[in-house]
Amino acid sequence: MTTVTQDIQPILKKYPNARRDSLITILQEVQDAQGYVSKESVIAIGQYLRLPASKVFGVATFYNQFRFHPTGRFHVQVCRGTACHVKGSLSLLDTVKKDLKILPGQTSRDRMFSLEVVACLGACGLSPVMCVNGEFFARMTPTRARKLLDGCRKEAVQS
């Protein structure tokens, strides 16, 4: 049994005799515990629920809340909802991609940053919005985004 499988055993044990109706809840708990849903976790969940891993993966990929790679120390989310789009989130996203040298869905090689595009962060009145590790930053501009990312780098060096 792999370490990943051992890590999720306590989660699976919370759902005795579970079937497909528990799948999303289990996926959410695994991601909360590990930060993402690994290939090994998908296989273990499938075995536990007696579902093919392809079905587990199919459900997980349908919902954009699930990640399949570890996030960086600083997980950056850029909102692309309508209000943010109108207020310039595309240029904000382009700036962040260039600065971090990664695309949405990727994590930098040093695991310092990961980038995610979200459809809406629910802060439309503050648009355009970026979120770093759950903290919202309102009325962002490309210049403010670069300063924010530089601040993250400085914080990483100091700790």
C-alpha cells in the first residue's frame, strides 16, 4: 500500500459501504487533506467505491474545483468573471502568466507559485480581483499584480 493510499484511508473509512453518491464528498476531503487529488488517490477511491478509475477521474474533471497537481506555496487565482473581464482581468492574467512564467493550471518548477483561472470569485464589486492563498486583492492592475508577486517572493526569502 502506497503512502498516498494510507493517507486517504481515514477519509475512506468515514464512508462505510459507500457508493457513487459519496464520490464528490470523498474527492473534496482528499483534496482538503492533500491539497490536490493525485492519480494514486483516484485509483484508491475507485477501488474503494468499486468504480473504474476512469469514472472517478471523469467526475473529478467535470468540476473545476478539483486540482490534479500540487499547488505552489502561493496559489494565485485570477478571476475571469464578467465584471472582472470588463475591468481588465485579461491583461492582469497576461501579466501574471509572464511574471510567473507559467500557464493557468501549472505550478512553477520551484513550487513557489501555482496559477489558476476561476470563472468567478464572488467579489464582482471589487473587480478585477486576484486571490492568493485565499486572501482577496481588489481592483488589481498589472502593476499592482507584479508588486504583489514580488511581495510573495520577499516573504518566501524571509521565512
